[in-house]
Amino acid sequence: MRSIRRLHTNSRRSVDSTIFFLLLLGLLTLATTTIVRAAPAPDEDDADEYDIKARVARVSLIKGDVNLKRAGNKDWEKVRINFPLVEGDTISTDRESRVEIQIDARNFVRLGSSSILRVVTLRDEGVALSVVEGTATIRLARFDRDHEYFEVDAPKTTLAAEKKGLYRVDVSTAGRVRLTARDGGRARIYSETSGFALRDGRAAELILEGENSGDWEFVSAASDSWDSWVEGRERYLAERLRYDVQYYDQYTWGAEDLDAYGNWSYANEYGWIWRPHASSISYADWAPYRYGSWVWVAPYGWTWVGSEPWGWAPYHYGRWVYHNNYWAWCPRSQYYRHRAWWRPALVAFVITFGDNYCWYPLHYHQRDPRSRHYQRHDARDNGPSDRLRPMRGDDLANLRRVNPAQLRAVTSLAARDFGNENARLRPADAALARRVANADPLRSDLPIRPARVATDQPRAGERAGERVATGVAARPARVTPDSDLQRPTGAATRNPGVALDDELRRSRVLNGREARPSRIELTPPTGGVGAIEARPTGAVERAARPSGEQDRRVEPRRVPVATPSDEAGAPVERPARVERTDRPTGATRPDRVERPERTEPPAVTEPREQPGRVERRETPPVRYESPKRAEPPPRYDPPPRNDPPPRSDPPPSRSEPAPQRSEPSPSRSEPSRNDTERPSRKGDPR
């Protein structure tokens, strides 16, 4: 019996253990599934793949000598075609020189000769430029004031664009400013003391000296040779640029001119690709990222500047692929799920034992080694480590499966010549290209810094082994004794990334007060259905008056009347005012009182005989029925007096005109009105 109980107890324990183990296993499985689902997939996070996403502008045209000074740098460098510009850069043109800057796909800034321009703000929220001297024309073909701003500063002046159009800013050597709006443009202009709107076809010039200093003169917009050149340039771009291409997204700009240098075609493996014409490539051993130079652009670091006129979008977006025995550019790779980001160069760097820097274009199936996604993927596989291990097997396998032409695209350069504009880049031999393709690419910046006038001695804070490229800094394209590169501009102090329009409108136009709304709804005081819309008056809300004070324009001020009082000072009650009824005839007539209708018109008193005059019988006129009308108020008869009765003539008939007399009758006394007999209507022989 005991053995049976013991077996039963052991069996129950084993069943409980099994159930507990199954429950624990289920909980662990559920937790693991939840964690895996909560972690984002690698391909879903590429919208935030890069840490640096600063906005960049492009130098799309150069004529003459143009120099550039980077932010935080004292040296100048020569500007070339497809040069990138970032926030804080200053560009200068020489005499008889011109430059065109492409802000995005449709907006351009053009500088004339002897001009200096600073890029104060260059962000997605808006753009702010500063014209220190010279002439600048801004073409805004795509602009929405509700989502971005575009402002241009000049000495003591700020122009804030409100609509699409053409804007011109002229700044003389003495600092005289002239602003012009054309082609449907409208801007708000601010100075140190005022603010106003500049409409299409008008120009405003700031007066700097004299008794009218600080005022503005308004004239019609006139054209000159600079405006003619700008119009010709825009006609040329309108014929060459194509904005209806659907091969890339709206964030990939600078590819509008590729149709003039190549053809688009469709590949089953890559989608839409662009192949440059043979005439656009004048080198036998040409390959992507081979003919050009490396320049330092903060905050991106080393950036590729291609020597080809079309070398902007193909070198900063997408991937290069080798398809049907020719190189082609693919705007989107398989890792672009959401949008394209501008990159300094889409290449993989490898440092070889010969102290050479080698690079090759990233393939369609290869990730960017400097992306955040690539580093996170490596850390997840190998754990946190300062030293990164070689690339993943699938990435390396994809690289080895490519066409052998990918190996011929490896380019090499000595470390001492890196960053030199005149350095000669050469293709790597077969053995070196094979080693580069099998090596792990760099996932950080190159251990080299931009060119400057110095030796190869390391700078303070640099690690051992780092070298600095040597070179000669260029001078500004235009420096004269009268010019001042540090001349302040703008109607107020500007902070990068912040628009001045709203602040200047409150301080210069509204004087710190809020603008009055465009319409005000008022409710009728007597009630009723609906509301009355009234147009407001005044530019701003007028300050409220102190309590107890009335507005004299609305209600006249009433002077209080003193209340009578007796000798003790107590007020005396005044008797009620009695309205008088016996007012004289000349007094003000009281309100009109309706009288009963009169049935018979009054009879006309016959004229009296005149002495020495033959009586003349008047022919009675034809009677007409006059419309009924109310009787006048009763006539006031004063009480009888002892004075002789006044002389009175009989009143004329209301329905018949009084008999006309040829001569005035001599004065005579006539009986009073009460003694006059009125003949009966029926007994009248007339």
C-alpha cells in the first residue's frame, strides 16, 4: 500500500514538473517573439540612416575667377563647377566674373561681377543670404511662404520674399541699397526704422545721407545688361532642364540636366538607369569617381567634386552599375525605401600597405559603410568593440559576384597628394584592385585633413600617423581698399536658422502690437438671427481707455448741471415742468396732429369794388376734386383787445387761385374776418 502511494506521489510530481517546464518554455517563447517584433527591421530604418543631413547648394555655372572661404577658415580656395556650398560659406567674384548657385531643383541665385555673398542659413526650414556688396538676382520658381522662408540681407536692410518671382539686390561700394521685384514677385522690405511691401515691377532705394537719411525712394523697375544676361540664362535652362522625369524622387535634385548629356533606359534588375553619351566622356579609361578631386566640406568631410558638367546628382545620389558593357547611374538602390539623401560621395575607401588611398563606387547590392545602419548591424553581430571586423559574408559575396569591370573601377592616389586639386588619379592594377575588393572598407573619415599652407607636421590634437595635405591657399577673388568683408547686413541681428520677417514686422511695422484681424463679427444689440460682419478700422488694435473715461468722438461730453439747494445746503425739490399750450404763432410748431377730413372746401370771398375802377367779372374756373389731406393745426386767436382790429385781407381759396390784379389797390380798412359773410355753395349764382 505504501509503495502504491509512493508511486502515485512520484507520478504527480513528474506531471507537475512537466507542466511547469512547458509553461516556462511558452513564456520564454512569447517574450522572445515580442522582443524580435519590437526591434525594427534593418531595411525599415534607412529613412534615418545618416547622422549628418545638412542642406547643400551647388555651383552650377562659373565665368571668370570665383573664390570661396569656408566657415571657420581664413584661407580662400578656387571655386569649380559642381562645388558644394553649405551654411556659413562666403563666395566672392572678380571683375567681369559671374557665378550661378543652384539652391534646389528650381531656385537659383546669380552673382554679378565684384560681388560678395554669404550663406547665413541653409536649412529645410528656409534660406537666408547676405549680399555684402555687388549685384545678386534670386529666382524663386518654387516657393511656399507658409512652409519655408527666403530672406536676403543687405546693409541696414532685409528683404523677405512672399511670393514666387524674380528679386534683385544691388549694393554699391558706399553701401547704397536698391531692391527690385519682377515677374510676379512681392516682398516685405525692412530697414532700421520702417517696414513696407514692395510689389511687382517696383524698385526701392535707401537714402543713406542728408536730412532724409533712412527714407526710401520708389521708382519703376528698369532693366540693364545684367537683367538681359539673366533672362538669356533662364531661357537656356528652360530648354535643357526637364522637370517631368519620374525616374527619381523630388529629393534628388540636380538631375534635371542629364537628358542633355545621356539617355534613360529601363533595366529589369535595377529599374530606370541613365547612361552618359560617349561625347560626354573624353577619357579612354573613364570610370565613376576617377576624374575630379576631393575637397573638404564641413560637416561632411571629404567630398567628391567631379570634373564632368553633369557630375552632381550621379556622384551624390544612387548607385553606379555596370550594365550591358557600359557604366550607368541608378537613382535608387535597393536600400532606398523612403527617400534619397545627399551624400558627399557614395564610395568605399580602403587604405593599402603602400600608403595609398583606394576607392571604388558602391555597387547596387552594397551598403554604405559610413551609414548608421551598417555600423549597428556590425555591432549586433560582433558585440561592442572599438575595432570593427571585416564585412558580412553576404555583402562580400555580392561584391565578388559583380562584373569584373567593377575591379577596373578601383582608383588609387598617394596619401601625400590627397586633397590636391592638381593631383593625378590613376586606376589600380589588377592585383591591387583584387586586394581592395576583398578588404574591409573604412567606416569612418579618412585620417587626413584638408589642405593648408603648412608642412607635413601634425597639428595639435592629431594622432600620430595622420598627415595633412599640402597646398597653397587662394586669395579672395576681389579685395579692394573700399570693400569690407565684415560689413554688417540686415535690418536686425540675425541668428542662423531663425527668420527675421515676423520679428521685424512686429517691431518695425506694428510697434510691438498685434495686427488687427481682417474681419470682426458683431452681434446686433437688439438681438436677431445671425451676426453682422463689419470691416475693422486701423492697422492695429487701439489701446483701451482707462475706466470711466469716454471717447469724445463717439458721445459728446455732457456738462453736469448743479442741483439747487437751500441755505442749509439741502437739495430743493424742483416742481415738475408743465408744458405750455398757449404759445404764440411764431413759436415752434408742436407735433402735427391728424385732423378729420374736410368735406367741403371753403368758399372764396368775392373781391370788393374799387372806386374809380370798372368791376370785372371773373370767369369761374373749372372745379377739380382735390385729394383729401389732413387739416393744419388750429390757428391761435389771441383774446380781444381795445386796440382797433388789424387790417386783414381775405385768404385765397385752397381750391381756386386768388384773382389776379393788374394794379395794387389803395390801402383801406376792411371789416374783420368775423363779420365776413360766407355765401352758401348752392345759392351761388356762378
